Amino acid sequence: MTRNHFRFFAAGRAFAAIPRFAGFPLQSLADGTSSSVLFIHFSLLLISVLLTSSVFAQPTLEYIDKNYEPQIKTVQLYPSFDGARDYLQSPAAPIENQNLLLEFDDLQDQRNNYYVKLIHCNYDWTQ
């Protein structure tokens, strides 16, 4: 019968944690702390780090006409010629001194700051 040992380093000392589910006796460290308690603490710490890293992950951007925020509605992007708005023009603009106007409705009660990043794409929506 083989024993499965896990080796951890905590507070500058090494200890071996023997899995409880295997029916092996628990080992105690010099200060009386059970290795299974430290294994549980280490496991909870690892799980919490992994969960928080996935919470702050950015959504994967797709190069299509897509709104990523559910509270933003009626997104319009069109050229603006000397302050005049032409809603029927295509948002594709030649590389000149022409401005594009971005308008949208925010359905939240509070005022928010938004940042926009425009990405220059080819005719087939590749970069």
C-alpha cells in the first residue's frame, strides 16, 4: 500500500499533510496545529484567490456590432460635419479631419463615467 503525502511550506517550516480520506492518522506540527487544519486553510486561500481573479477578468471583445453593458441602449455612431448631425451616414469615415459622434442612453439613475476605445479595422472586421 502506498501513502500519498502532500508537502507544503507554511511560516518558514515544511510539513507533510496526509489526506484524511485515505484513513491515515493525522500528523501534528511542533506547535500542536493539525496538518489537516493547515491544509484546509491553504485550500480556502487558494480557492479565494482563484475566484477573485475570475471576478476582475475583462470580457473577451468581439469585433462585431455588440453592446457589452446591459444598461446602455440606443447606441449610435455617425459623422458630425461642422456641428451638423447626419444620422443616415455610415460610421465608416475616411482618414481625414472628420469627427465621429457617439451617442447612447444610460438607463441607470446615477451618473457614470464611460471610456471608449476605437479600434481601426479592415473591411472584413480584422485588425
